[in-house]
Amino acid sequence: MLMKADPNPLAAPATDEGMPMSVKIRERLLAARKRFHANDNIADFIEPGELEGLLDEVEVKMQAVLDSMVIDTASDHNTADTARRVAKMYLNEVFRGRYAKVPTITEFPNAEHLNELMIVGPITVRSACSHHFCPVIGKVWIGVMPNEHTNVIGLSKYARLAEWVMGRPQIQEEAVVQLADLIMEKTQPDGLAIVMEATHYCMAWRGVKDMESKMINSVMRGVFLKDAALRREFLALIPKRNMNGN
Ligand SMILES: [Zn+2]
């Protein structure tokens, strides 16, 4: 006789329709043919209140990871609530940029007709690598070349946009491109330059265990691509930068 297995006590909490929250959200993404890579934002596919359900689901799965790592979370008071803490940290803090909508930014017309190079930075950015979920912490400098049609946004808004893009499991090269696309879309400048320098803790804590190595990359758009002098001006104005030996 075939015995039916007991329902798995560690199974993800089901939604009203008996479907885990993650499956429900994933099905909407698939139906809309939307990409949901680690560094994509999926906020438009999560309905109000569903993030709580997703958090419960991640907690259950995280507890299963701790169990599989043979950690006695029942008697070890240090890890008793770790599954919940990690779930909250991922969804509400470090990877919030996947689940929260883009910050609302008020754009102003360029009434002063600013047309000089403007540099914002260093902006401290915190992310994690998609490969290991290890922290990536560094700085970003943004150069903007406005024109009379450029929307002006407050300086602190650049930091908020950067926080939103970096708050996902990222790959540094893709993160700067996503940030550049977003700033181009919001402000429509003649040119945009972004430099990011970061320590990847997957190289410091594990792997080659090199505490000093940093990754530097840049993205240039519009006039920064065409005008080498402007590019040099931007790079020279970034303190203590040493791009390409210049
Ligand atoms: Zn890594």
C-alpha cells in the first residue's frame, strides 16, 4: 500500500489559493514576460500586503537552511530568531530596492539655465554581489552636464536613486548602467558620467581574502562619450581617483 507522506511542516505558507506567495508573484511576472533577475525591481508585481506574506515564506525557507546547516536553533538563543532576522534584512533592508517602488523625486525645470559640469559625490553605496550575497560597499561619483531642458533634482535625490538601484543583489558593472539609465530618464541631461569604486567582501571575507582590492568602473553617456576634455575634467575633479593611470 502506498502511504501518503505527511505534509512538510517546513513548506512555505500558502496564500488563499493554496499557492506560496513567491509562486503567485512569479506567475504574474511570467504572464507579463517581465524579467526578474536578482537586480531587477519587481515592485509593480507585488500587491499591498503581499510583502508580509513573502517575508513569512523567506523566514520558513531560511529556517530550513539553518536546519540543513545542523544549527540547533531550538536551544541556541543566538540563532533562535535568525531566520526571521535574515528574512527581514533581505526584504526590508539590504534588498529593498527589488521590492520597493522607485523613490518619488520632484524634478524642477532648469530655470537658472545651468550648463556647467556638476559633480555629486562621493555617495556611499551599499549592495551585495549576486554571486555570493556578500556585501559590496563603496562610493559613487556622478557628473551631470545639464542643458536648458534638463530636469533639476535635489542633490540628496541622487543618493536616494543610488540606494534604490544598489539595494539589490548586484553586479557592479550592471549596477552603474542601471543607475545611469535611471538618472538619464529622470533628468535628461546632455551628458552623464558615473564612477563607482567598491570593496567586494566576497574577495575579502572568502576567496582570495584580499582586504585591499577594489573594483572601479565607470559609465559615460552623451557628451561625456564624445568630449575627451570633459571626461578628463570630471575624472580630475574626483578626489583621489586614479582612473586609467591619469
Ligand atoms: Zn561575490
